[in-house]
Amino acid sequence: MYLSRHTLSAVRKVITTTHSTSFRKVFFHDCPVNDLQPLRLLLLGSPGSGKGTQSNRLQKNFGVAHLSSGDLLRKNISQKTTTGLKASEYMTKGKLVPDEVMLSLIDEELAVMGNPNWLLDGFPRTILQAKALDSRLKNITQPLNLVINLEVPEEVILERIMDRWVHIPSGRVYNLSYNPPKVPGTDDITGEPLSKRPDDNPEVFRVRMKQYKDMCAPILDHYSHLAVTLRGNTSDEIYPQIEREIVNRLGLLPGALSVPSSTSMATAAVSRHKREQKQSTTSTHYYQERNNDTHNNQSEAIVAGSS
């Protein structure tokens, strides 16, 4: 069989096109979105479930800022900020601090802390608060992207509570079982005496547990697309599960959030893109050489068959 030079040229073009379509350029917007997401976590858990311990570990290992509604209240009241004075007026009258005041505290803290990676605990406590928080966070383009609920058996929590001592002015909490003060009965920082909370007893605990369950169920339902419940008897059992959720859902690794700015995160993404592009180019050259060899062999075979 005889093939004309024009026909051979067309065959070569088909072979080259077929092989080249298996290679795709990698662009910046093709980088995984999860690689660029900061951590914006809502941490839920009943009283005594270990939220404080887990928050400290996340601060240390992921570089997140910890926004505790209770700590924010104490700090702003102590510093006599405008919002703190408003909150103090309600608290001295024995009234609940309004949602709008709590949201202002969170807004103000997010605006000044300079860290896009944060965890929030102690707020929201109702569906109305959750919806209001969602709206505020959406307005500043920092919506929640993970909700973790800590679940510890009630008998374990009760034992923790009975061993719990508190430094009232600062809110620092000690536990005789796993986090005792350096000097029994005194705060490690100030040396001031520790106290027992009046509600740290079995009767009040059972009431608070029921209140928490009634409160938490609708919030978990509201955040069902973001929420996961992690179970264990100790903080050491639960913490690896928290890390696993952060890694799997957001693509973040411990120690990877030391960069506090979105500009730096974008720079990291560009560097990753360049590495991927270089790898892609190297791979493409290798396979193009193989394709050229294959193409030449196929052409020679066609020519041989036509003679």
C-alpha cells in the first residue's frame, strides 16, 4: 500500500495531537482552594468537656487566636472599653448581656488581632445568636468553616468538676487530677488564692448538663454542614481527632499557620504553583521525548507498510 507524503503528514499530526492532549497546564487558580483557607473554628462542648485545654493546644500547634466570650467580657470590663462598660451595666443588674453587645466584642477583637486563623468558644448559645454571628462574619468575609462539638461522658465530667479550682479574677482553671497548681491552693501567676465555683457540685451539674443539651442540639443542627462531634474520655483521646478533622477538611497541618496574613498565604500559594509548574514542565519534556520516539517508530512502521 502506498501513502502519499500529504497523508503521512496528516497521520503524524493526529498522533502528536492525541499524545499532547494528555498534558494540561497548571494555573494559579487550579491550586486546591483548601490549601488557602484559614482556620475559622467554633468549638462547642458541655461545661467540663475540656474546651480550654483543647483551645490551648490549638493555639500552640496551629497558631490560632482564641476568642472566648467570657475572656472577652472580662478583658473589656477590666479595660473599661465602651463595649465593656455597656456589658458591665447589664451584669451588675444581674441581666444577660445582649446579643448585640457580645457581637460587638467579637467584631472588635477580630478587627484588631491581625490573625485570620481563630477559634471561638462560649458564643453563640442560641439560634438567633448563631444567625446574627453568621451575618456579621459574612460581612467581614470570615465565615466559619468548621464546627467541633466535644462529647465526654457525664461521669467523667463530674469527676473533673469536683477536682476543679479557679482563679476568679483571671478565669484561670486548675484541676487536681491533670493540671494542678504549682503551689496547692494558689494561682501560678499571681500567687493569689484559688476558689471553688459555687455551682461545682453534682446537683447543679446535672441541671447545667440538661440546659447545655437543650441549647446545643439546635445549634449543631444549624451548623450541620460544618459540624462534627468528637468523643473521648480525656483530652488526649480527643485532640488527635481534632487535628485529623482540621487536616482532612481544610488541608492544614500543625505548624502550618504561623503566617498570620492573607498576603503571605497568597505568596505561599504562588510558590507552590511554581513548584507544580516546574514538575509539570519536567514531566512534559520527559513524556514528549518518549512520544517523539513513539511517533517516529509509528511513522516508520506506516512507511514500511506502504512500500
